Amino acid sequence: MFGTIKASGTRLTDLASWSGLSLSAMAELVDGLEQLGYLDQRPDPSDGRAKLICLTGSGWQAIREGRRLIAAIEVDWAGAFGEDAFEVLCRELQRLLDALDPGVREEYIGSHE
């Protein structure tokens, strides 16, 4: 879920929609992560009635740590498969994901530029 939160914040309704969770389930998840110090909620400047879910410093640190762990796993797997085979595997898995839901890649890239 952290990867779908924009740097400027994301509305709860969008997080629920993108994840396929109900609004109430997402609100419960956000509340729990807020209590743990990873997220906070701020007023949406474009709509006074809405709130934006934002990452805190701890939330950003969790993303960095997650990326570090993923990179370490990828190094291990590349060693096990061989660099070229692992690169082919990654490309083919991405192709499969794109075929299953072609909008996901565009949405992810668009929200992180």
C-alpha cells in the first residue's frame, strides 16, 4: 500500500479503490498504520471535506528499507538463476502482469514521476 501513496498524499477513497479493499477496511488499515507512526492524515487543500493520507518520516524509511530488502533478494536470485536468466524472468513476469492489468503499470509510473 505504501507504494500507492503519492508524495503529496492520497485520498482514502483512492487507496481503497486501487487496492480493491472496501473503504472501511482501508480506513482500518490506515488507522493502524497511523497509530504505528507510518502515516498521518492532513486536510486536502483542494477539498476541505477530504483528507489526504501521507507518509511520515517513518513511512518513508519503511519504503527505503523495503527497497533495500528487495534489492538484496534480487541479487540473491540473480546469483541463483544467473544474471541473464533472471533479467529474462523479470521481463516476462512484468509482461504477464501488464497483460493481466495493463493499466497498473501506467498508473504506477504516472503517480511516481
